[in-house]
Amino acid sequence: MSEAAELQGLKILVVEDESIVSFLIEDTLMLLGCGEVWHAGAIAEALTLLQDRKPDAAVLDVNLSGMPVYPVAERLAALGVPFVFATGYGRNGLAPEWRDRPVIQKPFDENTLVGGLTQALAG
């Protein structure tokens, strides 16, 4: 079974402040068979979305217009939702308490995205 098969039908939250990047991630995820992709471009928007919906997994841009995404990561962790951080700074760009979570280096390709999400889903 390919790693992408594990993404079939899943609802994925993408928290990314650059619209073009967010839509590229959505296109990739939909082509891989995800059922739904939800977008949030800011921390408050993501937290509001999480009040009403629970994704199967999430992709989090670490830096949202200069603000760290950690409040969203904390909420997802509390809900038991697996997630992957996306950053141009690598694992060392994360706060120490989050460095055990899956990280994908920006810019990333489809295989890196699938690998990160698969790792997050595996726990």
C-alpha cells in the first residue's frame, strides 16, 4: 500500500498565510485522494474553525505573518489530531517542546508532504 493511500478520504486542515501556497497544498492533497481540505490563514481563523470541525490531520506553517502557530498546535494536540509543521527553518526553527513532531522543510514536494503526513498519522 502506498503512503498516499493512507490519505484517502481524510479531512485535512491547512494553516498557511500565503494563499498560493495554501492552494498548492490543497491541489496536491485532493489529487492524492483526500476528501476535504480546510484552509485557515491566521491563528484566530484556525482556532475558530476547530470549534466546529475536527480534521483527521493538519499541515501547519510555523510562521503566520510573524506569529508562531503554536496555539493551533496546542489545540490540535488537545483534540488528538495529528499534524505536521511546515517551515523553511527546519526542525531547529521550532520551539524545543515541538521538535519531536514531524517537520517538512519548505519548499517541499508531493513526496515530502505525503511522508510528513504519514509520519504524523502513524504517531
